[in-house]
Amino acid sequence: MGSIDLSNHRFNFGGVNESEVMLEVYDLNTSDIIYSQRVIAFVARGNDNDDIHFAKSNDALILGAYKRMINELMKKSITIK
């Protein structure tokens, strides 16, 4: 998934595509937050003389941030048997 910017480099003023994923885990007995994590994913386009730019779409940024968050959660989690 991605996007292509075909605008002429004379009209390229840079740009940023940013997405955020937040996860909060609550204790259902006390309604307290017991775990919270926020991941921000972004891609920036620089000011250059290129007429074509490839960048990740919002969907791809969100999915990447989600995967990073889940991987971190799995590393920190304990398994109850």
C-alpha cells in the first residue's frame, strides 16, 4: 500500500503523513489503566528536485504502528498457563 506524488518539483513544498495508534488496558475490577502505549508513525517528503515521490499510505502507517505496538506488548507480557 502506498501513494505516488506526481506533482512537479516546482510545486513541492515538502509534506508529512502521520498516523497514531494508542492502546490502553484497563483493570475491569478497579477501572484503572494498567498499561498504556502510544505509537506514532510518519513519513516525510523532503524538498528536492524529484518530480515523483513514493510514500506509505495512512493505512500502511497505521498497520505498521499497530504491528510495532503488538510486538512490544508481546515482549513485555507474561503467559499464564
